[in-house]
Amino acid sequence: MKRITLFIAILFTLNMGLAQEEVAIEQRIEQPINTLEINRGWDVHLLHNEADSGYRVAIVTNEDYAPFAFNVQLCSVKGDTLTILDNTQLPRGTVVEVEGPMKFQRINLMNEATVKANQVIATQSDCRLDNIFISRDADFHIQHYLIPDSVCGPGIEVWERSKLTLDTISGTANAAVKLYESDFQIITNQLNGKIILYEYEVTPGWHYQQTDWREIKSKGEDGIWITTDHKKIWNNAINIEAGFGYRLGTNPKNADSPFLQNGTLSINFGLGTYFNFSNHWGLRTGLQMNMNRKYLCHQVSYEDNALVVIDGQGDYQRNTLSNTYLGIPISLNYYLGKQQTESFSLDLFCGRLIGEVLRTSNDPTLLVQGGFGYSTTPMEDIFNPWKLEVGLSFNTNHLGVIHGVRVFTNLLPECKPGVTDEKFRSIGIELKL
């Protein structure tokens, strides 16, 4: 019994000794504070105390560092801003407690600051200002973030390599969160208002480009956000796009016209990117090359800047007219589901003519101009220098290399005015790769 009593006495003494090792050097702030600014070097604890009208700021350390702590300038007050200064004298991570009514119009965490809070209340602020600003490499963990009814919902900015964690968010107003390549976590969402995430990525020029927009409803399983709306503002990836098709044109009424054709092979190749406006609407654009080859019915030659029919003259030959346009495609997409794997799109291609040639295929037993079986003749002023093509597509990601089917037509005459009096056009079908 004596041994048990002695053991308990020893434990009590040790506990008393340990308790005495921790000391707090505090300062009282009795004036109103609207902005809290926290610098690095401390492990800051924000303790909500509704009963206090002012704030208690204290360094919590052990007795060995107490003499140094008494000489440390912990904070400064300027106007209605309370600033926790850099820790340059005490061990990094020394605890600083800020106790009082955690109601701020703005909280600034500077580079590498570390802060934990049991509760923070976002008060009404200027609509142009953020309630929480977290600079680079900082960490802010709030157990309960309360947003009362407010005309201007609080804004939050979280910068590079920083992290904001909200165990619970509640209230009736809205919140807007801007993430600049940073981490944002919500464990429990009890907010009656909206939480809107704006995600930004750095560009090669060190400027930030908004890439994503999400309206959070709640957080689902495996950390997946459930959203009421979602739009990818801009996908900065450049995609390679290609397709090939075949078109049939309205042939000239004159059967002896050199433009009488059997059909046209069309090939598209280009680079594109896209913008999304919502779950269902998006816009694609880029740079595209459109190449066309017309298979003519007659044998022709190019003489004096004009096509002339030469059926039966000379050796056997077959002719095709080829042209190439370079332009900008614009496609308005309507996605059928939130996964964005199927969509309908209405597209417009505006292109400028960059080349036109007459290709002549000869008897394969003959050598033509040092080649084998064919020759090409550059042309000028045959095709319309502009192309305005419109198309309607169904797009899908479930057909392997085929990503859609497109029906299209050219809204402008295919030949340059004056080359022919007949304004025939064409309509075709294309497989998108």
C-alpha cells in the first residue's frame, strides 16, 4: 500500500513539474480588430471566445525560453489590423494563441504561416475584398467556418502550394474560393448557400489562366465533389484533330463543262482547344487545314489560266483538281451528359485558299517529267479564294478511333466568279478521328 501511495505521489509531482514547464507571455488588445495578419515562424492557434470583447495574444513556451519570449515583439496593432510578426528569435513552431471573438473581415496568412482555428466567423466586408487570403506555402485548418447572412459572401484565395481545410462550413450566405495551384478540403458542408470554386493554373509566361469553375453542392464518396454546375473555362491542352469525308456536288448543267465531277475527297487536319460554359455547352476553336480533291469526268488541261476539255486528244489520262484552305474552325457543342462523352455540335469553318493544282494521271507505263505515272500543274484563279463551310456533327468517345460523324456543306460558290457562270455547291459526310 505504501508503494502504491509513493508511486501516485511521484506521478503527481512529475505532472506538477511538467505543468510548470509551460508558461504564457501574453498581451491584451482591447480595441476593435477587423483584420488579422499572421506571419511565419509560429504555430498559431485561434481560439474563439464569444464572451470576450477584445483579444488575448500569448506566446506559449517552456521555462527555458521564457526569458527570450519576454523580450520578443509578438504583435503590432495599426488602425483595426492586428499583425502577428515574424518569429526570428524563438524556436520555429513555437505556439502563439490568439483568443477572442474570431470575427474578422479579413484574415491574411503570409508565406509559410501555419494556423489552426476552432472557429472563424466571416463578418460583412467590402465586396471587393477576400475574407481569407492564404499566401504561398501556408497551411490554415479551421474546425468550423461560419458564414452568417451577408449581402456579399466571403471570398477566399489560396495560393501556390498552400492548403485550406474546413472541417465544417455552415451558414446561409455564399462563398467564392479561388485556388491557384493549391489544395482545398471540406469535410462537412452544412452551408445553405453556394460554394463556387475557381481554379487557376500558371501559364508559361508566369501568368495565371482560369481553367475550371465548379459550384459545390456537397462532397460525395472518395473525396469526389458533387456539383450542381461545372464548367471547364479553358483546357490549355492543344489537341490534334483530323477527319476525312466524301462529298457529292451539284454538277454543271452543261455536260461538256470541265468541272463535271464524280465526287470530292475531303481531308481535315488541325490543332484545337476548347472552352466550356457549363455542363452542357462548350466551344471549340483552333487552326485547321482543309484539303480537297475533285475527281473530274473529263480529260482537261490548264491553258491560259483556264481549264480546257481535251477528251480523246493525246494519251489516256485522268484528272483531279486539288485545293487547300487554311482557316479557323469554330464549333458550338451541346453535351448530352455530365461526363461529356457524347455531344451534338454546329460548326463553322472560314478558310483562305493557299494552293490549287491540276493533277494528271497517265498510263502507268509512261514516265512523265521524271516521275512515275502522274504530273501536277500549279493553277491560279480557279477556286474561290474563300471558303465558308458549315457542318452538323454527332460526337462520341465510344467508337475507338472514330470520334464522330459530320454532315457539311460550303456556303460559298466553289469557283472564283468569272471562271464559270454556274454556282454549284456540294454536301458531304465526314468521319472525325
